[in-house]
Amino acid sequence: MANWIDDLADDLRRIAAGTHHDPHGVLGAHERGTLSTLIAYLPAAQAVRMDDRLDLTRIRGTDFFRWQGPRGSLPRHYALSWRDSHGEPRQRVDPYSFAPSIG
């Protein structure tokens, strides 16, 4: 997994800068091989959970969080919850759990 995240370093940098041409190709849930991986970008989040049951791990040195588990283990649409930099609770359905509607 570390190599895969290392391979995404430039994509993550461009998403954080708002210059990535296809953030949907990186963010949200993706299945690769036997694993499902979820990547979320939540600036200023302290800790992130999916559907109030699974903890996401911060990608070191970034505002990106990931979860990884067996292929097919993620629901189609899921909610992310977190505490912001002021300690306030936040929650939303991940917009990247929906297919893009504009090509």
C-alpha cells in the first residue's frame, strides 16, 4: 500500500492545490486487486470515521485520510464524520461516493 500512496503523491498535492484535472479518479472508494480503498480529503480534520464504525487513517503529512479493507466491503454511499480544528463535529455523505455527473 505504501508504494501506491507514494505513487499518488503528485495527485494528492494537486488536489490540495485545487489544480487536479480528475479528483474523482483519486478520492472516494476504489477497488484494486483484492482490496477496497477509500481516500478522503478533509482539511483541518482531526480524526475521520466512515459510517460511525470504521476509522480512517491520516496519510502522513497531509489532510488526506484512507481506509482499506476487503474488496466489496464498502457501501455504495457512505457518510464521513470528523471533528474540525475547533473540535466541532461534522458529518456528510462523501460526494465522491457518487459517480461524476459532468464529463
